Amino acid sequence: MLLSIPGKVLCGILADRIRPEIEKVLREEQAGFRPNRGCSDQIFTLRRIIEKSRYGIILNFIDFEKAFDSVPQEALWEILKSYGIPTKIIEIIKSLYEDAESCVKVNEEANTAWFKIKTGVTQGCILSPLLFIIAIDWVLQKALKDQKLGIKLNYKQEIEDQRLRCFGHLIKLDRDTLAKQILQWKPQAGETRMERPPTSWKETITRDLKEMGLIYDKAIQSARNKNEWDAFSLPIAPNGDWSNRQIARYVVFPS
């Protein structure tokens, strides 16, 4: 389906109108046909993940055959509606596709019967790439919903693990070391909290331990046993999902 020059101008205006709203809901992984993004970004990200993980990884590249021709139009209108695009704009876009027909001519023979076009977006239209990624993004969001896939980068969790390993190290120090004495030191506290961190080191460690189901005094006893504490503080899958300690660790403490 070919567009006239005024039609192309209209599609450019429509694309500018809906793009800001669509950008709010598109997945971070979607880089194609978006401003200031590109496939090179994804290739770089993928390469760095492979380099840093140092695990055997299987890659699957999928090429959509006749990608723009495979978008169901009726479904596309519903997706635009679910993404918050105003009904007036959706109706204008629909009008560009209403009553669209096509036929097939083979080997200079007579044309086939005309048939209505119910799938696909217009080739060469500035609006079409945006409509396509809206449709494919919606499909992938539904397919991947509630799926724990990929590597989750949670630096907060890694920092907590480093604190716990430091705690275990301090507990195992000799009594005469300065750090061990400071750990056990109980000075007379002043009244002001000026220039002090909002949360003390012990309060922070206590919170970390509580997330693991341990109290502070129990953790001190466990930290004195190297094997026991290592089982607690060293993650089994350091390159895996850091957002769930129950998955990342296997911890057994004696009752």
C-alpha cells in the first residue's frame, strides 16, 4: 500500500504524537527504531555479559520473516488503546488502513481476485516501525511476565554480602587487634548525632542478618566457625540472581 505525500506528512505527525507515551512503556531491552538507541548497544551489552560471566552460554538469534506483514491490525488497535494512546489518534491511524485491498499478479497473467488486507503495517511509512515495535513489545511483555530470566544486576545485594564477609572476618580476629577492640567497645555515648551516619554499622549488620533469619548474637557464634560462616556468606552462584538469597545460597545452621 502506497501513501501520498500528504499521507506521509500525517504519519510523521502521528508518530511524533504517540512516541512520548510509547517510550514510557517499552521494555528496556527494545532498542530498534528508538531514538538514541541501537543494535550496537545490545551487542555491547551481550558481549560484556558473556565476558564477565565466563559460563557456557547459548545464543539464539531470531529473524522475523515478513515482520511488518505479520502484525494483526485489529490486535494492534487494542494494544495502542491499552498503552494509553488517545482514541482520536487510534481512529486516525485506523483510517489509513480501512478498505485496503490487494491482488496478486503472476507471470504477467491476469490479477487474482481482490482481497482485504487485515494484517501488516505499511511498508516505507515512518509510522510503521513504531507500530511494529509496539506490537512485538506487547507480545514479549506478556510472554516474559513473571519469568525470572537473565542476569539481574543488584549491586545493593553484593554490597550486603561484602558487609557480612567483613563481619565474619572481624569476629575471627584476635582479641588484641584494634579492630576487634573497637567492635566490642562500648563508650559513653553523647547526646548529639551531628556528623554521624543516620544508621550505625551494627544496626546495618543486624538488618542484613535479619533478612537471613539470624539474630546478631547467633551470627557471632556462627562466624567463629569458618566453614559454617563461609557457607553463609559466600554465594554459590555469584553470577546468578542476587535478588533472592534463598536461591543464591544454600545455608544450614545447627539448631
